Amino acid sequence: MAAADAAVQSTYRGASTRPFVVRNARVILAYAILIVLLLVYWQKAPQFTAREWRSISNQGMTLTIASLGQLLAVATGGIDLSVGSMVALSNCIIASMGDPENPDRSLALGIVAALAAGAFGGFCNGVLIAYGRLQPIIVTLASGYIFAGIALRVQPNPGGSVPFQRADLLTGLQWDKVPRSLFVLIALLVFWALFKRTALCTRIYAIGSNEGAAYMSGIDVVRTKIWTYTLTGFFAALAGVFLTAQTASGDANAGLVYSLNSIAAVVLGGASLAGGVGTFVGAIAGAYTLMLIPSVLFFFDFYKQRPLSQELYKGLILLAAVSAGALGVWRIRNRLERL
Amino acid sequence: MPVLSAERISKRFGGVVALDEASFSCEPGEIHALLGGNGAGKSTMVKILCGVQPADSGTITLAGEPVTFASPRAAIARGVVPVFQELSLVPDLTVAENLFLNREPRRLGFVDRGSMRRETSALLARYGFPAIDPNVVVRDLPLADRQLVEIAKAMSRDPKVLILDEATSALGGREVQHLFDVLRGYRDLGKSIIFISHRMDEVRDFCDRATVFRDGVDVGTIDVDRSESSEIVRMMIGRQLQDVFPPRPARPAAEKPRLSVENLTWAPALQDVSFHLNEGEILGLAGLDGQGQGDLLLSLFGVYAGTSGVVRMDGEQLSLNGPRGVMARKAALIPEDRKTQGLILPLSVRENIALPVLPELSTLSVVRQSVENNVAGNIIRQLSIKTPSMHAVVGRLSGGNQQKVAIGKWLVTKANVYLMYDPTRGIDVGTKQEIYQLMRELATNGASILFFSTDSEEIIGLCDRALVMFEGRVVQELGPDQLDKEHLMAASLGLVAPEAIPA
């Protein structure tokens, strides 16, 4: 079949699919930045062992999972500022439900409760955005405050009970060599490959690309948006599960950074906040780039003297990547449309 | 029995009557053209037929049964499928994904991309567009191919009635001929096509019958083969001019050119446009909708990047690098859409009027309120803008008064050149006459006005000369002795002697 497809392809004149490199320029740029950072890390690190790999892999994983959820909201042309609070809420639910007497059962129940809370919180966001015609940025800013408030009620002080040996199942080393979080990443990639083949995924990108045309093609825009934010909430809660495994405790303030970082990660990975464009593969590179910047900087003297300036470098890299991606705007010949 | 008929359809927009008990019907196996000048009502008729707008009164009958379509989806479900000029494709999806959007073939719950691709190839081949790659993202397709995909998407729904509203505007001659062959085959299966085009030769070549609209009324239905073009033009022209325009003063013996344009090109919308605009002159830009008149005004105001050609104002070159630069040379643009480009609706009348001259009204960046009040008060009096006070929010004024504010804010700049984009569209007759008076006063006081209007009576009644545009070119210049409906309509339809078209 592939051969037949290729034979047909060669007969098309005029516009054909642009070369792979051109189509995926933003994603390739994101991986180029990531690879440079990894090379520097590898050069500078005193010893580079499986443990180093494990710590890098774990550090980026919570953000990667949260970014998958954020990507879906961004692909519809929306945004979800409550992702970080949902990570925190999920983390606090699991830790607070932990029972040292009955660790496995309480952990399983805690995870189920956290994921259900995530999906439900996202569903509420979706209903308000889709039915209420409210702007996503303000709905999720408000619901983010609410989730953060609930997280503080559930777990007023950092702590709770999380069994270490179970946490190790997600964050440890397999065969003493391979970080187990890599398996999580592979599972997410398999999910993404399947999800891309669902009608829901097409609809999400169609709405973000041209909502009017999507509506005129008979797409149920309201339902699609509700599904999208439900999934975003679910993945935020899943990110909270991984964060719990990593920190082995519950902290209502630990998750909050993931709202803005997940937006930065999907944009670094080539997504457009205007909607319709962006991939999970790119978001992975974006997430790990953001997480590696402080680790890499730590090897440099100029940074050690002023360690608080890591945000400065994150900001510079984000701006540089986004600017490179925006160069195409100069090809637009109507100045009104460049605005 | 007709497959689709509209009986005594009426539609008003505010005070403007778009359709007044208009009727027409389309037989099975027929290609039926809707003809008419700008604002004749044919576009409104199409929008009502396919559920984009409701009619105020009248009935639509589909295969003998009265129907009302609440939305385009409802019309499509009943087999009335439109293809509009504004494309309804999703730019970031591929051709195949667009064709099957919301009805994707599934296997095990997942979209079956392979079969979607194959079916798309088969569909495109069957409709005669085998050269379009189903895997290309629509954003990367040239405009003509996008239009073909749009038509293929409509045809793949197997409509009873296919409505093509200017759907061939981006296609070249060979593509159009090819498309017509495909569509004739479709007609021969007993399907009907309603066809709207500004290209008269296409209507002659392709359509069986045509219904002519004028001022919201159907004037008559004709067999295209048995009618002369001149007869059709006469049907489209209609009633005599009313005496609503200010008298035209005699032109001076020696004209002083204020703006001279040589070979201005912004492909494909503008092609080698050359003309002079003289001091104290109202120069009309005529032609059917969307022939580049708006693009000409926007490019002269510096909105388009990458124009070629030379524009001189008062003998000195004018660089078209943005509205600010052009404004500094004393030009003003009254834009197409006063609500989004002309005015800041939530701001007050005073603030809107002061906006283009804020630096002149300010000391150390602080706006001098008393001066601002004076300026705004003067304009409100000069144009008799009906507003409760100068502090009222512009968005709450009537359309005509909003338009007066949109014009008034440029009077403050004391511009020498006014570029006006259909400034009387959608406003009442009384205000229209006031705007005509104002334009003539400006011209008498030495300003030059390049005036695009979709209403041919305004061009004839108000202008000193007119340029007729067709597909991005100036095809004819009409002097005072040629400014009449016959010349204007014939030139607008591209029915001019070939030697009149500049090479």
C-alpha cells in the first residue's frame, strides 16, 4: 500500500507536503536546544551514571505529563492556568489519604481519588468555558485559586504518608540501569500516538485552527471543549501522582509552578497559543529543556555566584525560541494581519 | 416541480431593505444563475436559502415541501449545500481531514487514516481534481486549489442543490472550464446548481437560466442562450437617479495632480494600477464587489507590505510603509468596517475624534482637555452628529452618526487626500445626503477624494471621474460625459472593447 501511495504521490503537481524538516522546524529547534543542554551537562558533570540519568528523567517527568494536558487546551486555542493547582491538589489528596497501617490500599484509593478530582475539576472548567462562553484564561485562573485552596485544606502542612518503596516503582532504576520514569514516558508516547488517531483529536485541532469552519462542518464545539478540559485536568492530576512519587510527601505549594511552566514547555515545543498547532513530542523537549536549565547552569561559576538568576536564563531561552518561531510573520504582506 | 423555490422573500437590515418579496425557483437538472449589481439582494437570497440568515417573511420550498433552515447544518442535512467565497476549510488540517471532518471513517474506534486518504484521492479524482495531494495541509495549498477542495467537500455530501457563491473567483480559465465540465456532468444526473459569479462570460457559458435581481426584487428570469448581454445589463440597471447629489462644479482648465500612481501592484489583488487624482476632485472607484478597489485604498494607506510601483503625492514620492508615514503626508483612510477599523467603540465621541491628533493636542504628553473639547465640539457641530454629549460612548450611537464620527476624526487632521471605503454603506438616506454634501465641500476647499462605493448611483451622481476595476486592474476610466449606468455596468462586467484595457 505504501508503495502504491508513493506512486500516486509522485503524480501530484504544485503544492505537495512540505519537507519533514520544514514542517517540524519548531520541534527540531526544541530538540536542538535540549541536545545542546544535555551535551553541556554530560561534559561538565563530574561523573555521569545511571543515577544522573534517573534524576534528569524524574525531574522533567511531572512537567512533561502536565504539559500533555496543557497542550490539549492550547490546541483548541484556549489555555489552562489551573494545571499547577491541580498538580498540587492531586499531590495533597494522595498524601493525606495515605494510611501507614494499610499503605498499598490507601495509596491505590488515593490515586483513584486524585485522578477523579482532576477529571472533574477539568470538566467544570470545560463546562464554564464552553457553555458559559467565558474566556479560558479567567475561568482557569479562578478555578486555579479554588483548587489551590482545597489543596491547602486537604493538606495544611507539608507531609502526609507516602510509601517509599512504592514510589520507587515510578522513580527508581530498572535493572539498576534504566530510569523507570522512561517507561512512563514511553506509555505517554503510545497514548499520544493512539490519541492522534481519534476523531476527538482532529476536532480539537480543527477548533483551534478555525472555530467557524469547524462549526460549519457540523462539529459539536461545546462537547469537544468540555472533553478537552476534562483531559487537561486528568493529566494535571496524573502529573500530581508522579510528583507524589518523586517527593514522597504532600505539599500544597509544590505544584503551583507547573501552570506557567507547562505553558512555556508547550510553546517551546512548537505549539501556538493561537491554537491548532503543537505536538506532544515537541512539548517533551520543551519540558526537559526548562528543567535542565538550572541543573546545567549549576556547573558554571558565574552562575554559582548568583544562583537565583536561573529564571533569567529560562526567560532568555524561552524568548529566543519563540522569536525564532515567529520569524514567519514577516512573510505576511498585509500589515493589519501582522498585528 | 422545482427542486428549490423561494417565494416572496423579504429581509431588512435595520432601515435597509435587502429583499422585498423576491422570488425565484430552480428546476431539477438546471444550472441557474443569480444576477444583479451590488446590493441587488442576490447574496442575501443565498444566505437565506442555506440557513445562514432567517428571512423576515416568505417561504422556501424544497421538493414541494415548505422548509425553514435554522442553521447551515440543517440545510446541509437536507441536501442544500453552499460553497462560499470566504473559505470554510480548517487551515491546519490536511485535505483529507478537511473533506471528512466530523464524519471520519473509523476502524476499532480510531480514525482510519489509510482509507480516509484513499477515499479522498478517489473523490478528488472522480471530481476531476486528481492533482491535489490529500496529505497536504490546507494552509500550504494555493488559493485556487483550496477553492477546488472546498467544492469537492461540498460535492462529497451529494447535495440536491449545490450553491456556488463566487466560488470560482480564485480559479484561472482552464481550471474553471474543467470545473464546469465536472459540474455539467453533475447536472446531467438531475442535480441542480445555483451559480453566482461576477464574470458575465462564465454565466453565459455555463448557466441554463438566470434570474436578475435589482433593489431587492426579482426583475425577471431569462434563458441565458436566448438573451443578449445588453438586455441583461438593461434589466440590471433599473430606476432613474434621484436628485440627492450636490451639484458638480466645473473642473478647472488646468488640473493640478495631487496623487499620481504608476503601476501599483500587489499580486494577485492589484495589477499595474495607474491613475492621477487631481486637486479638488472626487474620483470614483467603481466595479463589482471585490475587484481590488478596497486593496487599492489599503495599499495606498500603507497597510500592505511588498507593493511595487511608484506613488507620488504633490510631486514627491510617497513611501507606503505603514499608516503613520502616509498620515504624516496628510492622507486619511475611512476604512471599510467602522466598528473594527474606523472607531474604538467603547471610547467616547470626543476621544475617538481626538485619536489621530493626540500629539498635537498634548503638552508634555498630557492631553489638554480644553483643546480636546474644542476640537470635538467643532466636529460634532460641523457634521451635526446626533449624540447626547461628546462624552457619550460611540458604540451607542446610530450607524449613521458612528460613520460621521469615523469621518470627522480625519477632518481634524486637515488631510489633503481622503481615501474612502464605501463610507455610506448601511446608513440611512438622510445621513447619506449629508455625507455627499460634506464630500463635495471638502473637494471644493481643495481636498482630493478617492471614493470607493458599491453603489453605482453614488459614483455617477457624486464623482468628477471614475475608474472601473475588474480583477485587480483598472479596465476603464470614465470621464464626465461617460458617467452613466450603461457605461458603468458594461465596464463592471468586463464587457469592454479589448483596446480599452491597458496592456
